[in-house]
Amino acid sequence: MAMGENLRHYGILGMKWGVRRTPEQLGRKPGKSKGSGDYQKSRKQLKRGAKNLSNKELQDLNKRLQMEKQLKDLNPHAVNKGKDFAKGILAAGTTLAALYGLTQTKLAQDIIKLLKGKAGP
């Protein structure tokens, strides 16, 4: 048999064609993670409003929100990505504006006329 005539199978033995395995079979938890228990509890408390919380619950919620804010401030990666993107857009815009400004000068207009005259029919 030639090398190109072999049928090779790299799948899972006994797996049926077109049948997908469930997340449980793959060893994963179904669905997306909705955060830790503390996170979920704090979000429920936020929805209830400050008037409906006890002093202890309000204190715990305040501490949780302060810690989340501190973590966000310590990890500015997402903000820096946005800043870098905005800098790139701004740099491209200023370059285009400068080029447009150059094309409006008398010398540039004369060069454009000369080029159009040479490129004519």
C-alpha cells in the first residue's frame, strides 16, 4: 500500500461520528463561572440597596467593594491596552492631517498638476 492510501484515525476509540461529548464527560463544569460565593453574595446585596442591609452586611459589602477597587487599580493592564489603542489612532490621525496639510501648499499643488499632466491620455 502506498503512503497516501492509509486511513488514519486520531479521534477517540468508540466515539460515534457527529456525537459530541458533554462537558461532564470532558471533566468540566457546565456553564460559565459566575464568580466566587463572596462575589455573588455581594452582587445580591448591591441589588437589595443600602436601606435594606444591616450594619454588618453593609460593612462587609463596603469592604468587598473597596478590595475590588484596589485590585482593579493595582492591575491597570486593561486600561493600558485602551490607552495604547487610542495613542495609535491619534498618531495615525495626526499623520494624515499633516500629509493633507502638505498637499495644500503651493508647491504640492504645482507638483500634483505636473503629475496629472504627465499621466494624462
